[in-house]
Amino acid sequence: MRSAYVKGRRDFADCNLSRLNLRNVKLSGVNFYGANLYQSDLQGADLSDANLGHVNLTNTVLKNANLTKAYLSTASLAGCDLRDADLTNAYLNGANLRGANLCGTNLTNAMINDKQIDMAKTNWWTIMPNGKRGSGF
């Protein structure tokens, strides 16, 4: 998958990519719409401007990942490790965040509601959509 991306391929929609190791990979602008990335390791990956709509990211490691302006509508992020990830301006409407770890995550201007945040783990270092730190809006 890495070599295909380097060669210019950006569309991996509906692909089964579960349990892949994609640590620190630059995948800006990639299309994973409807793909299965279950239990993949995307720690430190650049997924800015990525289309992750309807993607299964259950139990995936996205620690320190760049998800700036990522589209995550109705994605399953249940049990996801998103510690210290950058979700600035990300679109998370309808995403399942049950049990996701958002400690230290930057959610500035992210499209997400308080019900979704309540299902996830946050801490004082989490930056909420309003740009303030803390465990609430």
C-alpha cells in the first residue's frame, strides 16, 4: 500500500487493510472511504485531508496522527487510541467514539457534538472544539 501511494495511487476505498502497520506514513489526501482498517497501526501518520468516511477504525492506533481536515463521518473509532492526535477542523458528525481515547487530542473547530465526546475518554490536555482545554465544552 505504501508503494502504491508513493506511485500516485490515492484511492483505497472499500479495501480490507486491517492490521496493517502504517506508522509514520504520509497519506495526506488519501481516500479510504468504506475501508476496513481494524486494529491497524497508524501512529504518527499524516492523514490530513483524508476521506475516512464510513471507515472501520475500531481499536486502531492513531496516537500522534495528523487528522487535520479529515472527513470521518459515520466512521467507527470505537476503542481507538487518538492520544495527542490533531483533529483540527476534522468532520466527525455521526462517528462512533465509544471508548476512544482523546486524551491530549486537539479538537479545535472539529465538527463533533458533546454526546460523542462524552462517549470517549478525555483529560485536561484535550483541546475542545471551542479551543479551550479541559474535559468539557
